[in-house]
Amino acid sequence: MKLKFLAPALLVVVFASCKKNETNTCGKTMADIAGTYSLSKLEFERSGAFVDFTDSLEDCNKDDKLTLNADGTSSYQDAGVACDPPENAAGTWSIDSEGRMSIDDGGADIFSVSTADITSFDCNTLVLTGISPGFAGFSFRLTIKK
């Protein structure tokens, strides 16, 4: 009689203790990275350390959206608080064979990156690091989120 209850109880314990292995399946490919992003953080390197400059941006730029399409086209939307004049633009983006990313946001320049290393990508947050074209010798780190 006890065996009737023991076998089902053991099965429940065995199945309850099994965990599904969840692995991050996002690569650093255009298909994986494609999506709509918002600015999370913009940092510049100063004296060997990255300093957050996000708060120094105009409020109308902090809530904008960048859409990266898998076909290499992009669009920039002046979302939320609109700048004067509002900026909406179309551009392109790419990833080269060495895993460096370039973004042309169509002239809005908030998300524009000539060449940057994909520092990390977790399917939601993309971090790019490179040399700032506007400030020779300074590195930047751009964090954007889907």
C-alpha cells in the first residue's frame, strides 16, 4: 500500500527538481540586434574612467527611439518630448566581419556611431564602445535598450 504512494511521490520530486537550462541565444548579428532602442546611458572616458554624460543631453533627446532593421536600414524618431524642430530621420547600420558596429542615424547624431565594438548584448541591452569622432582621443560607451 505504501509503495502505491511512494512511486508517484518520487516522480513528483524528480520532475520538480529538474531545471530547464536557459542559455542566452542572442548573438552579435544584425538579425539578433535588430529592434527598437532607447538611450540608457552615454559615457565618455575622462582620466581613464568612464563618466556618465546622459544628464547633460537635452531632455528632448533622452527619450528618442532608434529602430535598427535586420536589412541594415535604420530610423530615428524624435519621440516623447519633441525637439525644436523635431528630428526624424532614416539611416543605415552595419556590423563588420570583426564585430564592430556602425550606425548612421540620418543626421540626428544622438545614436550615430562611426565604428564601435559591441561590448555586450544580452538580447535587450546593447553596449557599444569606441573612439568619439567629435572629441579626438576620447572613448565613448553608449548603452541602449530595447
